[in-house]
Amino acid sequence: MFYLKVLEITSLYTILVLGIYLMTGLTGLFSLGQGGFVSIGAYTAAIVYMRFGLPFPLALAFAIVVGAVLGFLVGIPTLRLRRDYFLLVTFGLGEMVRAGLLYLAQLTGGALGMAGMPKKVGLPLILGSIVVITFITYSLKRSRFGRDCIAIRDDEMAASMMGINVYAHKIKVFMISSAITAYGGALYAFNILFIEPNLFNWLESAKLIIITFVGGLNSIAGVIAASAIYYSFGEFFRFIDVWRDVLLAVVVVLVIIFRPGGLFQGLSLLPSKLKRKGR
Amino acid sequence: MNWNILLQQIVNGISLGGVYALMAVGFGLIFNVLKFSNFSHGGVVTLTAYIGFFLSKYLIANFIVTFVLTAAAGGMAAVVIERLVFRPIRRKGYPISMLIVNSITVAMLVQQFFAVTLGANYYSYPNFIKETALHLGNLTVSKIYLLMLGISAVVLGALTYVIRKTKIGIAIRAVSSDISTPSLMGVNVDFVISVAFFFSGVLGGITGYLLGMTFTVDPFIGSMILKGIIASIIGGMGSILGGVIAGLLLGAAESLLIAEIGAALTPMVIYGSIILLLLVRPQGIAGKITEVKA
Amino acid sequence: MEILKVEGISKRFGGVVAVESFSMLQRENQISGIIGPNGAGKTTVFNLITGAASVDQGRIVFMGREITRFPAHRRTDLGIARTFQNIRLFGNLTVLDNMKVAHDMKVRYTLWEEMLRLQRVRRQEREIDEKARYFLAYLGLDSYADQKPQNLSYGIQRRLELARTLMTEPRIVLLDEPAAGLNPHEVRGLMDTIRKIQEENALTIVIVEHHMELIMNICSLIHVLDFGKKIAEGEPDAIKKNEQVLQAYLGEEV
């Protein structure tokens, strides 16, 4: 029973990590505001279901759509900024979401949060979601989308010289990431059954980024592995749970210095024998 | 509108703004030299806030001594961080994103470390100043706030002098504009970078001390760095004067807004304005746009 | 036929005038060159033509279309390709992927199809793969397909940059100091390669270079820049004897 819980939580967080993989791992966009999308997804689904009585699948769909639309609206002005500024602006936006959720207490329950959601989300849905998201991510990575992401990350200017519309591409990446992240938030709401505005702050967003780096920027499997280890570790070793973050930090610093491809850099989803020629 | 209250808010805000300015400059210094956003500065602020507390509580209850020691500790911490965490990355020629990620990690490390070890307690600096307020006409100004403002002004003035007139200051500026050429002229670039980090760390130490003195010391005090970073961006990354002006403005604006519309909405207005500003003028108030060389 | 017409373009960076009133006309099947002392503004001219920088004044007309305000990626899609002074290959992509990226703008599947990896996607990917391998082989680089650029020698990297331009289906190719860092033997190989590419693909080529042997041998038209201004234009023989050109280069190695 306990192990089930651990698996559920670990998998939920892994969805969030996968959510930023395309954006941060492949394209090099750092956002400290992903927590905002988690919250938005969670609250959208919860409000749609609880306050408007719409069926659960629709609530999930709403969360995804709102996530994507918000990603578009946020991305349009901010993705023209340089990397550091984008990082900070997204932090600001995350904070704005938090403040907004607190302020709109009539709708969201304010600081008290929202509770009472039925447990609609169990392990099958979570794991199934991971499979689907991984498939989509992998498909994108293998084709033009992924190549262009990596090119943009490596050298934006050269990428545009090769005919890539860098701005448009970044917007697409951001929208997809936001949609996945919001979806993860919605799942969270109906699994953990309690949400509040401080659910996912900038530190948690930072952790997602860090785990992505540890797992390996070019390896989806690596990122999943790193996420699984980190989040389950915390559940199993609750008593030193707090030291987990310190340990993570030390590991990350070392990994970046000595093994910048990531701890699991060689890991790939399909064993090399199964891979087609030319990837 | 009650002008007295308004003025009061502004004065309070400007004093806090002085600290924001300190943070902005400390952050901007590294941005100039190594061209990346050094989030570990927040970690230095947190660390020194604690150090300052322990020094003044358990060692010597003298303001000046503990202040100087804390500032020095900040400088050394920053140098150590540079040596251990940033230099290896620089040496191996990794992309800047790695530096950013590692700097965030260090900030997280410091915060979580203190959350784990000392987080449960709230620490307050001993009171150095009798009579906490000063009365100027109709205004009541907290002495602590005045002190913050005064120290910030002095420190920033000194820094400006060092950067403009001393040899090391010129060296720092040289490395800022081009990281490889100065070494061809016999400048030890690594040393200059260490010095820049030392200065930045001293600023961080002063910030940590002042913040710890004004508010209580907790592991999240370093998160204030984000305000400093915001000030740095508004002012134009890399411009000391811009950072100062922006810091003061931010402090005053924040203070006014909280009084007028409350602490809940204030972040929204501030962040919203900053986003608008960046969209219209991405280089901030005093910064320059750099074009990428092909 | 005119492929590229540049009319009086100017660019300043801060207080420095990088390029002033530069004009040129490039016809099809032509190889022309831009030379000048260091800092004369040659790379800036390329940046302005390709859209890496925007002109302060002037017009750029490509194949009869005014592209002065077009973004860089659109110009590439229309057929303007370039190589860089400092090689700018994508370090985290294999050689093969570096090639594919240059063709990605022409790809005809949608994002949704991509996410689901439909038949159409797989088919087009196969086509891109074949095309990339073809051009790699064309320049003798096929054995390097799965390697990362940083493992290749400098000369090979330069050739890869050349091969990459072909993937963009260009009408005009701008080469920015393609001979930099090459030894005399490699330079001669480069000259042959440039001629071959030009003939077999009906391209028009503009080269920025310091290497006089290369320029004088393969260019039919040469423009000379000094301090951002054009000081001479003509055939190689005329340029060699031009007083102003010689003066501009006085003190510089020719």
C-alpha cells in the first residue's frame, strides 16, 4: 500500500519533469515559473469539476487547453528575451500566479486551498499518461522538432541562418511543455486531493530543471531515471528527507562539472539494436 | 491623500531600496565579468545573515566588528564558490547554461542546508541601537533603516571609486569587456575574476547582515535576491548606477504599493510592470543591447 | 539575370560606422569576392544580406523581391545560404543531423503528425536522411555521418559547413573566409570544390576572403572595402593594379 503511494507520487512528479524536458533539456529554456502552470492545471481541473460540475475527463481536457493557451500568451512576449531574463520573468509570473490564486479566494478558496476532490486518478492513469507523454516526447525528439530544439540550444543565431524560425519554434515548445505541466497538475489535484496556492514554488521549479540536468539533457530515459530516483528516494527515506535536497545539490554540482552529459547520459529508451539507421 | 504618510512610506521604501541596490550591484558585478546570472549570490546572502547573527550573539556584541567580519566572510564564501563550482566549468568551456544551473543549485544547497539544520528557529540580531526611531519634522524614520541607507550609500560609493580609479578596478572592467585579451597583456584573469567575486561577496555579506538585522534570520532570506536581480535587470544589467536607481525605485514603489493595495496584490503589480518594461525596453534603464557577432 | 542587388546599405554599431553605402550586383553563375583589410566591414555586409543584422539604410533585392526587412530564417528559405568565419556547427548534433537541420524548413509534415509519428513523418524523415547522406557523399564526408563535429579536423569541419549550405536548396551561397586556417594544399582543394559546387548546382557565389590566391583565381568580379566603404570594383587584373587598393593594404600582408 505504501509502495503504491510512493509509485504514484514519483510518477506524478516524473510527468512534471517530462513536461519541461522538451523546453529545458532540448531547447535550453529555463523557467522558474513552471510551478505556476502546475497550479493552474490543478486549480482549473478542480474548479471545473467541483464548482461547475463538469465531468472529470472534461476537467482534464480543460486543464490541458488552459495550459497550452496560457503558454502561448505568456510565450509571445517573453520568448524574445534572452535566457537570463526569461528565467526571471517566468519566476515573476509564477509568483503572480501564486498571488492571483490567493487573491481570488472566492473562486479558489484562497490560502485555505481546495479539498474534497474525489480520487479519480489512480496508478493506471498516471502510468498510462507517462507512457503517452514519453511516446510523444520521443517522437518529437527524433524528428525535425527535436533537431531544431537542439540546434537552437546550441547556437540560436546559426539556427536561424539555417532557416529555422527560432521564435515560432520556442513558442511551440513552450506551449507543449505548459500543456503537459498543467496536465500533471490536474492529475495531482485528483490524486493527492488537496491543493493550495503555495503548492509549487520556484524552488520546486528549480528542482525540475536540476533533475533534468542530472538525468542528461539528451536522454529521455536518463531524465525519467533521475526523476524516479530522486522522488522515490525522498519517500523511502522520510527521516532524512530534508537532507535529500542538500544531497541533490551536491550531486548536481559534481555532475555538471565532471559529467555534463548527465549521470545517465548514455541511456537511451530503445536498446541500440532496435534503433533504425540514422536514428 | 495624507502627504506625511506618503512620504513616510517612500522614506521607508528607499531605505530598503538601498539594500536592493546593494544586491543589484553585487549581482550585476558578476554578470558583467562572467556574463551570467549568478543565483548563488542569494546563497551568500543567506549564509552571511546566519554568520552575522552567530558572530554578534555569541562572539562580540559590537556592531562594527561583526559587520566587517561578516562582510569579509561573504567575500571569502563567494571566492570559494567561484573556485569550486564555477571555475571548473569555465575551464572546460561549457556553455553558460551550466553556470546558471549550478548557481541555482548552490543557492538551493545553502537554503536547504539551513532549513535542515537551523530552520526551525527564528533568530534575531541583538539590538545595537537604543531608541529605534528618529524624528525629523513629521516623519518617523527608523534608525535601522537610516543605517541601511547610509551604509549602502557609502559602500556603493567606495565600489564606484574602486572600479573607476584603482588598478584592480580597471582590470575588472577589462575582463568584463573581453575575457581573453587581458591575459595576453599579462593580466591574471583568474585572479581578477576571484577579486570580482570577492567584491560581490562582500556586498552580499553586507546585504545579509543588514537584512538579518532588520528582519529575522531564516533560510529563505536569500530569496530576497530575486528582488535585487529584478532591480539589476530594470536598471540594465551591468550598470552600477542603473542598479542603484532601480533598487531605490523598487524599494519605494514596493513600500507605496503595499500601503495602498496590500501585500497580496503588490507582487502582481510589480512583476507585471517589470514584464511590460522588459518587453518595451529589454535593456533596462541604462543597459546596452549587445548584438551577437557572426 | 540578377540574383542579388544590394543598394546603398549602411550600418552603424553605436558610434562606429561598420558599412557605408555599399552596393553590389550579383548575377547568376558568377563567383565574386569581397576583400579588404581587417575590420573593413566585410562580414558585416554578409550579416546585412543574410539578415543577421538589419540595415540602417538601403535596400536588398533578391530574385526580384525586396527582402530588406525580412527575418533571417525567411531569407534562408528563399535561397540565401552562408558559412561563417568562426565555424558554427551544432556541437550536440551528429554530422548527419547538422545536415538535416539545414533542410528542416522545407519539411512538409505538421506538429501533430510529428507527435504521433505518422507514416508521412517516417517517409519524409527517410527522404531527408537520403538527401543528407547524398550531399555528405558529394563532398566526401559520408564516413563521418554519425560523428560529432568537435571530433573532426578543422578542414573537415569547413567542408561540412559547405555541405550544409547545399541542404538549404540555395540560389546564392555566401562564404565567409572559407580558407581561414587551411594549408596551401587544402586551399587548392577548396578552390576546386567551390568551382565544382558552382558548376554542378548552378549557383552564384560570393566569397569574403583574405587569401589572395583564392580570390584572384576563382573570382570574376571583386569588390574592395576599406573602413566600411567600397573603394574599388572590377576584375582581378584591374584590382591587382589599383592604386587605392594597394594603399589600403599597405602595411598589411597580401
